[in-house]
Amino acid sequence: MYGRLAAMVACAVSLFLVLTLCGSDESSAESSGQCGEDVTWTLDGGNLTISGNGPMYDYYPGYSHYGSATRVIVEEGVTTIAESAFEYCDHLSYVTLPDSLRSIGDYAFRDCPLFDIDFGKGVETIGAGAFEACDYLGILNLPDSLRSIGDNAFMGCKMVSELHLGNSLQSIGVTAFADDTNLESLIVPDSVTYIGEAAFTHVPNLKILRIGNGVTDLCFFEPGDMQRLEELSIGDGITSLFEGYFSGMTRLMTVSLGSGITEIPNKAFSGCTGLKSVTISDKVVAIGDEAFLNCSINTINLGSSLVTIGNSAFYKCNDLESVVLPSTIRTIGDQAFYNTDIVFVMIPEGCESYLGAFESNVTVITVREPLDNNLAQQIAIAVIALGTLLGICNLLIGRRR
């Protein structure tokens, strides 16, 4: 009986030792391993270090051990972050990448609580969904080496307020920055030639939008999502605007349109009550009906090629004091300049239709050559002064009588 009991005890002790040793080996395996042909990983507390040379493996099972990491340091020599390598790492807050890195795989850091990431100076491609739903990223400084940003790459990064795109960037994928609701400024460099559909939709806090000369399509945003926009600059690559596209953006103050745009459509900026300054190129030949109705424009250069101004184009631009019409103008629509501060205007002799364009109290003269803005404004001031002086003289004469 005692022999059987002793055997059972010995068996139990042996089993305990086996389990303990296995657990120890497993624990050891979970703190380091190989994640590429010549790339290894080491987890020390919350610090995860990736070191070696070349790319990481795709779909490496050991990536599941990264869940406790709070900081990732990828050392010089590593060239690729694998697809989904750190996806759903619930504690990961900081990432440092080396200059040797060339690509970040699809979904590599998706849904991580990142606060900060140093991209290094060598990254060329960021994959689809790579940083999707990284809610706590505040500032994105993307390197000048970057050429391509994948679909959904930074979608839903709700705390991003500053975005700096590199000067070599060529392509931004579909919905790449959609739902980045705290983004305030977007400056697209001239190097960008493609921006995917809805790439910057649902960015309600955007205040500055400057589109470089390489972009040819405006499908990447919805003006209705940008009611806080204050500054808009459209590069030379855009050749057309949609009717009413920017209408009702009451905080918009300055607009600059590139040389690719030849027509400003009907109601393009209608109801932009804060709009004070508009710059258009010498390529514009037509301004549509109500294009700038009810804006606060106080000065505008109409360029040297304008042929047509539509009905009510500048109606109720109460602060507009003067306008210089180019020699190319042929038609000015009905009430085009009603309810403005214009008191004097010079119409080039080639203009075929302008009756009803100005109110009856506006002095209109026909000239062979248009004058520049400064001289026109000086003449307008002189006309006002002369009218005032004549009024005073008439008053004095009336009193003497």
C-alpha cells in the first residue's frame, strides 16, 4: 500500500516538474523569437524591439505575443513592417521606425492606441488600413521619402489635428483620411497626382485647404463636410467646378483659383457671407449666375480674358467698391452688380450688353482701354468727391437765393 502511494506521489511530482519546465519554456518563447529570415523580436516588459536586416514575415504566428507591448522600436536594418504585425495591440502607444524602413504593411498598426510615431526618413509606402482607427494620434509628420498612402490608411484617426504630407508624395488612397474629425489644415503638395474618392470626407473642423497643382479631381472631399473652412486654394490641375459646390460656406474668407479653371459655374460661392478676397486667373472666360451672390468681397481682379458675367453674379456684395472690366468683356448679366458700393464703372467699348447690370445711381462711362484697379479706384473716389462737392455748392446756391 505504501509502495503504491509512494509511486503516485513520485508521478505527481514528475508531472509538476514537467508542467513547470514547459511553462518556463513557453514563457521564454513568448519573450523573443524570429519574425523574418534575418529579423528577430524581443519583448522586455512593455518594450518590443525588432532588429536585424530585411523584411518581417507576413502572417507570422508569433505576432500574437505582441499584445502587451507599449512601445515598439524597430532598429536600423529592418526594411518592412509586416501586414497586421501589430494590429489590435491594445496597449501600444509609441512607435519608432528606422531610416532603413521602406514599407509599412496593410493593417500593420490598425486599432492601436498610438500617441506618437516617428516614421524615420526612408518610408516609401504605407499600406491599406495601416493606422486605421488609431484614435489618439495627434500630429502626423510624414517623411519626404513617402510616395504612396493606401486606402483607409489613417481613416478614423479622430484626434489628428496636424497633417504634414511629404514633398515626394504621389498617391493618396480612397478614404485614406476620412473621419479624421479633428483635422484643421490640409496642404497637398504639387507632387500629388492622385487622391482617391472620399479621401478627406467627414473632416468638419478643417479650416485651411490648399490643393497642389498635380491634383486633377475634387472627388476626395465634400464641401458640405467643411463648414468651418476659412481658406481655399485650388491648384492649376483642377479644370472645372460643380454648380453650387462651395455655396453656403459662411466662414470661408479667401479663395484662390488656379489657371486650369476657365469657368466659374452658377452659384459656385453663393451665400459665402464671409468671403472677402477672391483671386482668379487670366484664363477665366465666364462667371456664372449668382456665382458670388451675397458675399463680402471688397476687391476682385477679373483677369484679362473674361467674356461673360452672369445674372446677379455679384448681387448683394455690399462691400465691393470698384470693379475693373477687361477689354474682352462682352456681356454683363442683369443685376450683376446690384446692391454693391460701386458708384462709378468704366465699360470697355466692345461690351455688347450691360443694361440692367448696375443700379441707376452708378456713373457709367464707355472707354476704349480699361484702367488698372488702382487708377479706377482713384477715379471712383474722385467722382464721389466731385458729387459731394456739387451737392454742397447746390446747397449754398440755394441758400443765397
